[in-house]
Amino acid sequence: MNYNITGKHLDISEAVHSYVEDKLGGLDTQNVTSAQVTLRAENHLKIAEATIHLASGKTIHGDAAHEDMYAAIDLLSDVLDKQIRKHKEKLHEHR
């Protein structure tokens, strides 16, 4: 899977970069072809946003905010996982 991880108003450390790859690597990797992740800081919140492209051609977008960047990434991973599962269920229902 291709990862494009960028930061707005903050520098992304190697630890955060590898943490994002680990968390998004846990998603259904058979369906995910690429991921664009943007991490940014606004006031006291850290915001993680991602756009994921699936093999079926569908694009999924999710975002999450928390005071801690790692917690925001965890929440983002949960949001994306839920959306991917929902998409897979729809595909199986229509067959």
C-alpha cells in the first residue's frame, strides 16, 4: 500500500510516521490501494485526516480530533475500519 503522510503546522517524527503506517496497515489491506494522511494541529487539538482509495474504485475519507496525536490516529483508524467494513458488507449484500 502507498502511504503519503504530510503534516500541517507540525513536523512529523519518524515515530509518528511509523505509528500511522502500523495503524493503517491493520486495515483490510487487500482492498486498500493507497492512503493520503494529513496530520495537523489547531489550537489545542491534533487532527488526523485520511483519504483511502480502495481496489473497487471507492474513495473513503475520515477524520478524527483529540488532544494527543497518537489518540487521534487511533480514532482515525477506527473510523476508517468501520467505513471499510460497511463498504464490504454492501458489496456482499448486492451479490
